[in-house]
Amino acid sequence: MRHLFIINPSAGKGSRQVDLVAAVKALPFPAEIVYTQKAGDCERITREAAETGEAVRIYACGGDGTLNEAVNGAAGFANAAVTNVPLGTGNDFLKIFGKESRARFSDLPALAAGPQAAMDLIDCNGRLGIDIVCVGLDARVAAEVHKYKALPLVSGIGAYILSIGESVASRGLSQPMAVRAGDLRHDGETVLVCVCSGRFYGGGFMPVGDNMPDDGLLETLVIPRVSFFTFARLIGKYASGHYRDYPDKIFYRQGADVTVRSEEELTAVVDGEVLQSREFSIRLSEKKVNFFYPADVRY
């Protein structure tokens, strides 16, 4: 079994990265360390390792964006498995494994010896995601949230809330969209569309708390235009998974392909990766990715 650690040098700078390298070198088996130099390197390195046909475990060391690149490189390869060593500020996908996920996924011996599961993937205009795809306000916010994460005393969800405030003040809550999800036909001003395979995004938002990442189903939430005051009241409920309490304000569909169109350019975010288009086609991919995790955690 080959063990390949791909480190994003812009994540976890300083002692965290030094400690990680020391921990890799202390493992009781051979392990390789490769550093990325630019966007796309992690995906390329992962795919090259998977294409050899050799059994390989790939450790994406960084945030959700680094994991997303590894997922896209390993998708569909039975001989390859990926995981996420948390160096980023969010690492939202790992939250599905519990409150101690950062500590457990930093325990390299436990991680290396752990089981793996074939996880579902979301296809958004050809880009694959293991967690959540969002279009609209939350995507615009996610595309800009990095500006606030660097502020002292600002948590992941706090940075997200600050970014929401800026986006609403500058561009408003909603955009005109035509949304199709199963029998749902929504045309008009829309706040957001969220398609989930995992459970967490935005530094801790959990729109669908009982979603399973390997059940072959996607969960879709659509929030149509609402007033600012309704949105302010609703956002906390949405973030904590209480969409069922507001069926007239949060539309829910399960297992459907989703299309979102607009005459305006839209922003979508796939596990931290930003896409721009006037049309997004979102569906369950025919590919899966093997994801490994410590044996003492559950999802």
C-alpha cells in the first residue's frame, strides 16, 4: 500500500505544518510527501497516482478545497482512497464525523489504519463534490468569506455571517432564477439553492442534519425570495437543519437532478471551489470515491 501526503503549503502555515511533516516521518511505514505549487496540482498528483493501478491512500492536507481536488483526481478509481488531514480553517466535510473530527483526522496512525467507504459524489457542470453544492447568496458569501477568516477572534461561522452581511448590503438577498428539481418548478427571485450529499458547509451550517453521504440520494433545499426580516429570522433555523418547520419558505426535494438558470451570471460553490455560469446542472454522479477515516469515528 502506497501512502501519499499532498500538502497545500498555503494552509496550516507555521507550526501546524511543521508538526504534520514530523508526524508523517514518524509513521512506522514508508510515506511520501508532495507539496502543491498552484491550483490543480493536488488533483493532478492524485489522478497520476490512481492511474498507476497501485493501491494508494492519498492524504489531502489542507482545507475543503484541497480535499475537493483529491476527490476529483481519485473519483472512479477502485484502487485509490482519499482522506483529509485538517490544515484548513473550515474542513466542513469532516464535521460529519463528530465534534472531535479535527483531532481524530490529525491522528495519522489511526487514520492510516482506518476503514474506508465509497462516498457519493455530486456533479455540478462536470465538477465533482463530496459535500455540498450551493448556488446564490450562500455561494456568493462562500466565495468572499476568506476575507473574514483571517480576522482575530472570528470563528468559521462568524466569518460566514459577516460575509452574508456584506453580500446582502452590496447585492441584495436574491437573484432571478429558474430552478427545476424533480416536480419543483420555481421561477423568480431566489435566495439560494443548496444540494447536499454531506451535511456541513459555511463553517458549520447544517441544512440537512440527517443526510447520509453514501445513500445514493441528494437532498435539495431552495429558498425563494423573502424579506430581509424573514431571512434574518430564518437563517438560524436553516443553518441548524429545521427546514421541515418552514415548508412555505424552504422548499425541499430528495433524489432529483437540479438545474438552475438565470439571465444573470450566477455563482456556485462546490466544496469550496467557485464556479461562474448562467446555468448549472447538478446531479448524482455515476462515480464514487473511496474515503478513509479512523475506525473509532462514525458518520
